[in-house]
Amino acid sequence: MHITIRQLQIVEAVVQSGSYSLAAEQLHMTQPAVSMQMKQLENNTGIVFFERRGKRIVLSDEGRGVYHYSRQLTANYDDLIESIHEVKDLHRGRIKVSAATTANHLITQMIACFSKENKGIKVALKITNRERLVQQLQNFEPDLVLMGEPPPKLDLVSERLISNPLLVIAPVDHPCANKSSIPFKHIAQHEFVVREEGSGTRAAIELFFKERGEELKSTLEMGSNEAIKHAVIAGLGLGIVSLHSIKLELEANKLVILDVNQLPIKRYWHIVKRKSKRLLPAAKQFEDFMIKESKEYAESYKHFMQKRG
């Protein structure tokens, strides 16, 4: 049985794009060349990898059964090529990082600081929700992931970085803005602007309400914390977001944190990676930098909140 890395790369590109023509563009090939390689792969393996559903091409049941191993092989091949380059030049490399949308502010600050010190190392960043982060980890896509609670039942290595407290936010003219020790039951009667299904923050908030016998009443679902903040400022409901995502709005006096009993919801950010995925020198360097930088970041936020009183 003869299978080439190029054929496996084509399979991956078709899975990601849902089309032979888009896969050809992504790989700088012609569509007939892609079709020919796929035909050879299917003839050599006896497996039909794809089937058509409407306008999209998706993995067949047989194809889905081997895609996990195919993706792992292409990821290892990419690492091999990158490691060869890095052996030639220890000051270059490319790192693939993914992060939860809640961690957008933290991860972009870290990358900015890291890039100033390591100009030859390129960082490719993807910001998405928890559901997509788990899929990426399953497919061995990122080198490192910055997220909340690591998913169970995956062969992972994780390290807790810093706390990520979730707090109730309101517009500055909200009736509860100047109150202290607000009972949680009272706040639970308000309507909230929440993240979409699949968000780790949404799941943590719903569990917090359920454990206290309350139902989360939502008016709107938003795909990002930025959208939630704008909706809360506009008076469309309360929000529950990460403390680290609202620094600018607090400084500009556009939002307030409500003093609610039993809050904040205690969460943490973690660095997560696949145990079997070997980190190349550039990625390991960035991992060490994240651990060091997160401590300084936590201290700066502590001082910021103390100044606000």
C-alpha cells in the first residue's frame, strides 16, 4: 500500500475547505491534480474518503475513521520540516496558538511582548470558542492552547496560569450600580446577555446558576465578549464576563462591576497541549514566556483593581 504525505495533505485541505477546487487553491495545485491524487489514494487503500452533501464534500464514515491518524501524520510532518529550519536558525520558527475568546486580551498582549524580543519567530493565532478549541486539539492543529478548564478524555498536558474571575457587569446608570452586597437571588431575576452555546464561559455561568437553584434568563446570545460589553452598555441586559476583558471600559467609565454576593465565579486560564505532540524550540520558548508573563500580568491587574478602590 502506497500513501504519500501530499495525498494526506490533500485530504486535510478538502476537509477544511469542503471542496476540491478550494483545496487545490490552498495547496497551489490544479483541481485535476487534486482529483487524480485522491483517486490514486482511494485505489491504493480501497477506501472512499469523501461523499457529496449538497454543494459540500464531506468525509465518509470510512474516511472519518482514518482521518484522525492522517491528521496526526501531517502534523508530525509539518513539525519535522519546521524543526529542520529551526536547527539551521534557532532564532526563527512558526508557532500555532489558539485561545478562547475570553483570553483575547491576555494572549494578544503576550504575543506582542514575545514578538518584540523574538522578531524571527512568527506566531499564528486563532481565537475561537471552547467547542472549536477541543476540535483543534483533537486534530493536533495548534502547538499550544490558552483556555479555561481543559477538556477530559483527551491525551493532554495542561498547566494552570492565572485566575480568570467572572463578574457581573452593568451600565453605569443601572439601579444596582452603587449598591453593595447585592443578594445573588436578586441579580438572578435580571435578564442577561450571554455567550453562544459551545462557549466555556456560558457553560460555567449556567452551572453556577443551576447549583444555586436559579435559572439563567437571557435576552441575547453573542459570539464574543466585545459584543456582550457593547450590548450591556446599550442597556440590553446584564453580563457576566472575565475581569481581564473589561479594563478599558472600566477606565472609560462605560461599565461598572456589580458587588454581588457569592461572586465572582472562580475560573482559571490554562496552557493546554497534546501529550504526544512534541514542541519545537520556538513553541517551547513561547510556552515558558507565557508562564513568566502571566504572573506579571496578574500583578498588574491586581494593582489596577486596588487603585479603583
